[in-house]
Amino acid sequence: MFHFCFLQLFCKSKQNSFRNHNFYLFLNIDIKPGSRTSTPACGCPKCPTCPTCPPPPAVKSETFLTCEPGWEPHGGNCYYFSTSKSSWTDSRRSCTDLGSDLVKIDSREEQMFLLERLRVLMKDDEDMFWIGLTDSVEEGKWIWVDGSPQDKSLTFWKDGEPDNASKDGAASADCARMSNKIEAQGLKSWFDISCNYPLKSICEKQLD
Ligand SMILES: [Ca+2]
Ligand SMILES: [Ca+2]
């Protein structure tokens, strides 16, 4: 009785202000705890009969691709940094024997990755690495090992290179090597030299 009267008095005084949804929200407060129904959340272990529960996800066995031992993965490719020194041609053959080829640098990002690795691997300023770029077929026409010409907007020759001068006095410098020591200028780290010069090398193959 008291409850009803209280509601009447209260509602009269607040008639205007409760002509909106707040009024109904107020009345709902009086519903006894437990009188509302709710649907248990799916996935709850105490809901064995929940009709809307989706089946648990199947556990799939996935195969993660990775490079062979000794190869370093990066950007969907695998790289091998040789520890032995040989001519450009012999180095390339070593790469092809391993199902790869001398590295072709396709992006600024790939150049940065290689430089970071050479920063660790190079023992001295002359301990440079062959890359898969040569102008041995036609002087001044630099071609990658896959037959594509160098993209002049994506070259990283040191300033003044290539100059077709080889430090061993050879008649020409037709193969490209790269460095990450004091002679390099930021990303500009390619130098041409005689293809017969013995150097380490970088092999690259697709991750598959
Ligand atoms: Ca590449
Ligand atoms: Ca040359």
C-alpha cells in the first residue's frame, strides 16, 4: 500500500519529467533479482546445452615454411652468406649448385637487410661480397643474374662507381660487390671490380 501511494505521489510530482524512457527504466528497478532471464555466454563451460554455441574450432596441423639450415629467411626469400672466397663465376656456380643464384637486390628494403647482415659478417674493409650484377656482356650495361637490366632508380653504387677500374690492375671491372664498412656511404655500397677477384658471396632463393 505504502509502495503504491509512494509511486502515485512521486509520479504526480515528476509526471512531466518521467514521460520519457527514464520512467520505465525506474519501474524496472523494482523487478526482483533473478526474475530476468539471460542467455549464458557461448563458450562458457557451464553451458553444455546452449543451442547457439558454435562447434569448437578444429585443430589444424599447419606446416610453417622455413629456410634450410645455414640459410637466413627474409621477405619470402632465403639467403646464404658464403664463407669461402672465389671468382664471381665460381661463386655463382656455388649458388646454382645449391638451387639458388647470386642475390638480386629488388628493393631498398632488401638492400638494407643485406647491409645489416654484412655489418656483422665483414671482417675488414676488403671482406666484401659478390652480388648477382655484371656488365661483362656489354661494358656499362649492368644486368642481373635473372637477365633483367638494373633499374637505375634502384641502384646503390657508391658515388663515382662503377668506374670500370679494378684494384688488382685487371683491364676491366665487370662484376659488382657490396660492402658495409668505411668505404660505403649509407645505402650506397656497391663497387665494381674484376670478376676474377676472390670474394665471398650472397646466394638467394625463394622460400618454398
Ligand atoms: Ca632479391
Ligand atoms: Ca665494367
